[in-house]
Amino acid sequence: LTDEDCDNIHAFQLKLVRNIPHRVFNHMHQSFQHKMTIDSEWVILRRLATLSGIQPINYDCYVNSCIAYTDNYSHHIQCPFCNESCYDTGGHVWQHFSYLPLIPHIQGFFQSPDMIHLLSYQKNYVEEPGIIQDIFDSEWYHTLCQTDVEVDGVKQKHKFFSRKHDIAFSLSVDGFLLFNRC
């Protein structure tokens, strides 16, 4: 990475951690471009996509964020839930949702020896009987380790987390909304 890439990544991290709005970040970029070389948010995002090899997938959304224009809704001109038009008065979609696919992220983890070592934590974890200090001490994890993997109704020849390259992945979402909705 170049020094400029590192500066841009740190600036973008600051934006995310401190919840700096898009307009404020870009105003800062324009106001101080004579003193520092931090790119606009758009340029930084494109550069991050290039560096990571992960391209976002953008979905158009209705004004009230009821649904996104995907699958069965891709040809709708009116929201089937709130009856709002798909487009504003200028004929443009109301909002966009940018989705980052999970698989390229996971593939990227295996490009770094340090990350590979961190991901092997599960296989190298040493349990202390009677003490719960990690998810791998949980009753549910131990139950899964004794359970055959089933894909589309077909039992596989292995159990959950039985192979050295298996990864325990969890997602916890609390009050998740794509946009601010009442």
C-alpha cells in the first residue's frame, strides 16, 4: 500500500468510527485539500474495492425502505406495502442499498498468513472443564460437533467443525434497519 492509500484508509476508518456524515467528510476533503491529500469518500470507496477485490452490489430501494428492487419486486413501479412510487418526481430511485458479498470477504481472509493463524483459533482452542470463557465451551457448540452436516436434506459424511479448515461463523443483529424508518 502507498502512504496515500494508508492515509485514505485511516480517514475512512475515522468517518466510520465517528459516524461522520457523507457531506461533512467530503466538505472536509474539499476544505483541506491544499493541506492534506485525502481523497473524497467516493474515490476512497472505489480504491478500497480495487484493493480488496470486493465489489459492492447496489440495490435500489423504495422511499420508505419497505423493500428493495430485487427478485419479485424488480419490475414494480409502486411499493406493494406503502403504495409509494418507486421514483421521485425527477424519475430517479429514492435510495440505494450497497451490499458487500460475504464469500469474497472470507476468501480474502485466506490471503494473509496472520489471518489464517487467527482463523485456526477454533482448532487450537483448549477447553478448561467447568469453565465457560468462549463460544467453543458452550453446550450448543458441543452439540453441533456431534451433529452430521445436512445439505438440502442429504446427510454428509462429516460433522460440524470436524475438519481443520471449518470456520465457526455467527451473526448477531439487534434492531437492524437499512435506513431510518419510523
